[in-house]
Amino acid sequence: MAIVRVALDSRSYDIVIEQGVLDRAGSHLAPHARKGRLVVVTDRHVAAAQLPRLEASLRGAGVAVEPVILPPGEQTKSWRHLEELLDALLALEIERGDHVVALGGGVIGDLVGFAASILKRGCHFIQVPTTLLAQVDSSVGGKTAINSKAGKNLVGSFYQPSLVLIDPSTLDTLPARETRAGYAEVVKYGLIDDPDFFAWCEAKGHDLLAGDAQAREYAIERSVAAKAAIVADDERETSGRRALLNLGHTFGHALEADTGFSDLLLHGEGVAAGMALAFRYSARLGLCPAEDAERVTTHLKAVGLPHDLAGAHVKADGAALVAHMLHDKKMAAGTLPFLLARGIGRTFLSKDVVLDDVAAFLDEEQAAA
């Protein structure tokens, strides 16, 4: 078992990473069960695959379970389902001192975290992520949100969980595509500031995706530790360091918007293509060695992740994609910061990118597709 601490003074919490911890979750969660019960929010797919394991463990620890089951998919991160969830929690008489458990991927974690942040001006929640993407990224750090018509994650809050339980065995029931999408976020940590970890990904990424338990646990622990350190240093993205975690996301969110935030392009797939675009754009500007950009593209292609507009099923021109970027929540005073790179492990935040030039670059990418 590995435990990573997110050090945020009174809001500090542990991330427990252990194979099979879902079957032993009762011992971790029972102390958080006021009045001997916990509400567990999940989606239909996860309810079928993982909820029985969690329920059995909780009941074995003397904790009653109240499940709330929502539809699967990105569309669940919406006003409609936020209202549905809040009504369900109020009907269950959740109090400010209670904990709500989010069992599922990034969609469930984001939605439950946001609901907890506003219900009765804030109750507590616990993350039990079941996808690789959620385990290495969205369950850690307290970013919670829903999507709106204007774009992705534009309505939300910073709200930290009380505990995160990560069981790599839950990945056994995931479709291969979902695991690949989550792997994009693993690669991201190497590209930000850890070239040795990117080299590990090049050497061991296929093992992780093939189900190797040791590779999974190593990648999850290293990714979580990297994110925990950044979050502890810059919880609310005020110094700029936490912004590094958005590598690939400005391009990626535009691709997701163009595909309607649908299953045509999963979030991790958008991030993968976005990282490749960010490195190629950096090379185009003369900031990044072309061979580093090619390494990124080659690795993403080798593991079956999209690395260009065609692979992301995007047919829009550069102007249309830049128009999506203008709704990015990082916009400030009409300027959109971009994560660019001087090489692998040398990502930086640029505030002087010319969006017309980005549009021209994306037109070139579209023409080459």
C-alpha cells in the first residue's frame, strides 16, 4: 500500500493506493459514516461492476449504504443531473457534517465534488475513482465542475475531498479505450517536468495498458505524487505552477467541443491529441526541438491514442477551433495562456500566443491530415 499526502493545512488528506482496497474500503470509510451510513453516488456502468464490492465491504464494517445511480457519460456533468443529484441528496437528508462517496470516473467525481461544495454551503465528500484518468488526475486536487452550453468545466469550484481511495484492480473491468484515454494523463506528468518518467512511459506504457499490475501501481503512485506536490504548492492556480497540469487541455477542450463532448472523443483522447498539437506548435515556433515533438507523437501513436485532428475526428478549421478556445475558463483580460514546451519535461506557460497564428497552425494540421 502507498499513501500520498496532499498537504493543504487544515484541508490536507491522504490518497491511499492499494490493489484490492475497494474490498477493504469499510475500514477506511467507516470513520466518516455519521449515523452509520454513507451515500454512494455512481453511474450505471460502475454500479454493475464495482458497487457490490464497496457495499459488501461497508456492510461488513457496519455501515449502511444509500446508492444514488446516475447515467454514464460526459453528458451527466450538466445542470440537469446536478439538480437531480442535489434533490436526491436533500431527500436523503444529507447534513453538512456528512460525507458523500463518489464511486466512478472523472464525470462522477467532478459532479459529486461540485454538488458537495454547494449543498447546504458545503458538506464533505470522498473520492473512490475507478478509471485510470480519475485515479491519476481528476480525483486529486479539488477541481470540481459541470459543463455548460458555453464549454467544458466552466461552472465549478475548488473543493478538496476528505480522502481518496485508489484500487488499481478496478481497471480490470474497463474497456481498453477508457484505459488508453486515462493513460494520456499519465504521459502528461512526464512531459511537464519529468523526462525520466516519459522515458519510462515509452518503455513500460504498453505493459501498463496490457494490465501489468506493477506498472499500473508505479504509474499511479508517481502521477499522484507529482500532482499532489503541485496542488500543495498552488491549490487555486494563482502562482501559475498548477496551470502546468493543463498541458494539452486548451487544444484538447477545443477538440472536445467540436465533437460535442460526446463519446466520439473521450476527454483523455482530447488531451492526448492536444499534447501532440502543443508540442508540434512549440516546434513550429522554434521553441522545442522537432525530434522531441516527434517523440511525443510517436509514443501516442504507438499506444493507440489520437495525435492529430483526423485521429480526434475533428474536421473544423482553425478559426472555428480557436473560437471554442475563447470560452476557456483560463481567459484573462482577453488573453488566453497556452502551455507550450521547450522540450520533453520542459513545459511552460506562455501568455503571448497570437490566436490568429494558432488558427493558421491548425489549418496547416488540417491540411496535412
